[in-house]
Amino acid sequence: MQVEAHLQKIIEKDGKVHLTLIDPASQTPDRAAEIALAAVEGGTDAIMIGGSTGASGTLLDETVIKIKENIHVPTILFPGSSAGLSKYADAVFFMSLLNSRDLGYVITNQVLGAPLVYRSQIEPISMAYLIVEPGGTVGWVGDAKLIPRKKPEIAAVYALAGKYLGMHYTYLEAGSGADSPVNPEMIGAVKQVLGENKLIVGGGIRNAETAKICTSAGADMIVTGTVVEEVKDVTAKVAEIVSAIKR
Ligand SMILES: CC(C)=CCC/C(C)=C/CC/C(C)=C/CC/C(C)=C/COP(=O)(O)OP(=O)(O)O
Ligand SMILES: O=P(O)(O)OC[C@@H](O)CO
Ligand SMILES: [Mg+2]
């Protein structure tokens, strides 16, 4: 499956893409597979698999395998380090945390992980990863020089640099569980410089209303993680968000 081309087709057809993030460290592989199935029944387009801490090794492999047994939408790794790779996934967001102070997150983990991607069938999708205030756990782990919420122009110049470096996707991240997502002014400023390049927004999106604000401002794809881990009826929650963003 060519995942990037597949997501492009969904954008052409539905306007927007919904991604569900599952953290292998948050539940058993069997439960992860149940959540993934429920999310697909709610209309999610792909399952992202990763976490800042503890998403590696056998637990990661088993989680990917179980999820793939249950569903047919793409599985995309969202690695916190080179240890967040699994040969069983369809694709990986091959990302550089452009606003990190730590070279490890800018390039070293990518160098260490590249041979595994080369040897496997995993499709790399190049991505500029940008962390905005408050940034949460991932901002701390990634030693990010957090982009101030009220400075959309800083996010835009990072995004432009990422685009000129050849990255296809840009991810604006407020941090998992953020009180509110990246604001629409910043999303709009970034999408304006990106043009046809794809913009993902995640962190703090919990309902149809905030999801719609993000996509109306210019996000091509939105990610929900925490809310899917917390609600009882995953299918209903995902369906609520999906119906708000798709045409
Ligand atoms: C491409 C390769 C091989 C590695 C990339 C390495 C980079 C750039 C990592 C960026 C920094 C980082 C720690 C990212 C983690 C991304 C992630 C999976 C975050 C979200 O996980 P959640 O489960 O939502 O949140 P918690 O971390 O709070 O659990
Ligand atoms: O957990 P939430 O707040 O949905 O955030 C998802 C993702 O952007 C985290 O990397
Ligand atoms: Mg987590």
C-alpha cells in the first residue's frame, strides 16, 4: 500500500483526513486493536502508532501486529526515537523535530533508524515536526524551543524551511492532552506558506467543534489521541469528529 498517495486521494475525495493516535504504552496490544477497530468504524483514515516514552520493542511490534489483524486502513509509525520503528507497520512519519535544541531529535535518531527503514517495506513519509506551547511531555522529552502560541510567524518560517528542505508534511503539535489546540491564526499562517504541502495538526483536539476550527483554518489532517484513549464509545467520538471535518 502506498500510504502517502492513499492519504492524498482521501484529501481529494473528502477534503480532510482524520488520524487516530494509539500509544502502545497505554494499553495491551489486544485493547489497542479493539480501539483501532472502533476508530475505523467511526471513520478514521489511518492509525498512528507511537508515544514519547515506552513505545518500543516487543510491545510495539505486538501492538502493530494486532492492530493490522483487525483493520485494513494504513498503520503509520509516529516514533519518539529510532526505537519507535517496527518492520510490521505500513509507513513511518520520518520526522525531524526542527525546533529541538537536541541534535538527537533533529538528525541522530533518523540516522540510526534509516537502515531499518531501508531493509524493510516501511514507507517513509518526510515530515517537519514543530512543537508549539504548551508542548506537553513531547516538548520536554524532545527538548523543544517551544514556539510561542501568539507568534504564528515563527511557526510559518519553520514550516517554510522544512518545505525548502524537501519535507512533504508539516506537523503542528501542541502536545498530547493540551488544554487547547494550536490556534487558527497559526494554522492559517503555516498553511499559507505550505501551499499544496500537507499540514497535520494535533494536541488537545477533543470534539467536533475544535476539530472543525483547525481544518477550517487550513489543517489538511487532524490527529486525536488522548480523547480516544479516554472515552467509552470510541466509534461515536471518532464519528462525531470525522463528520465535522469531512465534506
Ligand atoms: C524518524 C525517526 C526514526 C525518529 C524521529 C525522532 C523524533 C524526531 C522524535 C520527536 C520527539 C518525540 C519524543 C516524539 C514523540 C512523538 C509522539 C509519539 C508523541 C505523542 O505521544 P502521546 O502518547 O500522544 O503522548 P505522551 O508522550 O504524552 O504519551
Ligand atoms: O493526545 P492528543 O491531545 O489528542 O494529541 C495527539 C497528538 O498530537 C500528540 O502527539
Ligand atoms: Mg501517550
